[in-house]
Amino acid sequence: MGEGQADGLLIMPRDWDAYYRKNDWPTEPVLVVRRFGPLIPEGPVLDLAGGQGRNAVFLAKLGHRVTLLEKSEVALARVQELKRQSGLALEPLSADLELLKPDLPSGSFAGIVQSYFVQRRLLARLPELLMPGGLLLVEGFTQREAKRRGRRSPRYWHDGELKDALPTLQLLAYDEGWIAEAYRVWAVWQKPKPG
Ligand SMILES: C[S@@+](CC[C@H](N)C(=O)[O-])C[C@H]1O[C@@H](n2cnc3c(N)ncnc32)[C@H](O)[C@@H]1O
């Protein structure tokens, strides 16, 4: 499927249900989750557009209850199956995170993951969902990667964008560069504790 235009914005290029039916997807968690997931304090975790659960499974194995929001029914069924087989504390929920104001679970999370899903409005709402001391982990491709792929799309982070994206949180770690042939960026923020 080609990239399309909707409301003046380029929409997601893929029919993810069809994509997941036909293709394998990595089961290893992404870099920022491997490195910083173990530092998430005790408590529930929210995985946004969590796909087939590669990050959620890793975090659930660390002892977190993980709520995974996702639009693809194929991916949600896969996570449900993983939950059944493993007994891990996974809660896959259907959600459209492209809505102007998507329904997000209330409560405060010890960790939030947004991996390879660029939604700036959503990112801006995440600080309020974090508990003090909680970590937000984001990883994705940048415009440099879009250029390498010959694409023009807002669904890639701008160069340096994440560094200043969330001024109410403390940026603990940030890096970008060529990893596994693609230009990627990742960032880790912490919600300050009061006082
Ligand atoms: C590149 S994949 C990343 C999946 C996962 N975060 C990971 O790193 O494995 C993008 C995911 O976003 C999901 N997605 C796309 N549009 C969405 C929407 N409007 N609401 C929720 N999820 C969406 C897709 O179904 C897909 O699973």
C-alpha cells in the first residue's frame, strides 16, 4: 500500500493486519527497552502501539503488568496468544492512537514505551500518565532514515526533535545513529519526584 493523504497529513503507509499476516516481526525488544527497561521502577507499564508484543513480553518478564494498546487485530490476537501460553501479565487492548484524543488508561505508570510509532500529540500527553520517578522510553527512525528510504513522511522523528520534546520531564539518556543499517533515535525521560 502506498502512503496516502488524509486531512492534509500523510497517513500510516501500511495495512498492519495484512503486513503481520504475511511477515515475521522481530521478537527481540528494541535497544532502548533492552538497555533501560530493567531500570523501570516497580509498577505497571504502558506499551503504545505495541505491535506483537516484543517489548511488552520483555517487560512483563521483568515483573511488570503491561497494558499494550494497539490497532491491529492480528497483533492483538498474537499478544493474547502469548499471554495464554506464558501466563505473563499482559493486557492487550484495542485502541486507535491516531484519534485527536485517544482514550488512554487512567492511572499512573512506572514505565511507558513508544517504539517505532510517531504520534506527537500522543507523546505530549505521556508525562501526565507517568508516576513520579517513572520512565518514558521512546525509539524510532528519523527523517535521515526516511531520506535513505526515499520517503517523505511526518511519521519519522525530525533530527534532534526528541531532545526538547518534553520539557516537564528530565531527559536521562539520548542517542541517535546508524544501527543495523537504519538511522535511529532513542530517548529516556524520567518524571521528577516532588520536592
Ligand atoms: C512499526 S510497528 C511498531 C510496533 C511495536 N511498537 C514494536 O516496536 O514492535 C507500528 C505499530 O503501530 C500500530 N498502529 C498503527 N496505527 C495505529 C493507530 N492508529 N493506533 C494504534 N496503533 C497503531 C501498528 O498496528 C503497528 O503495530
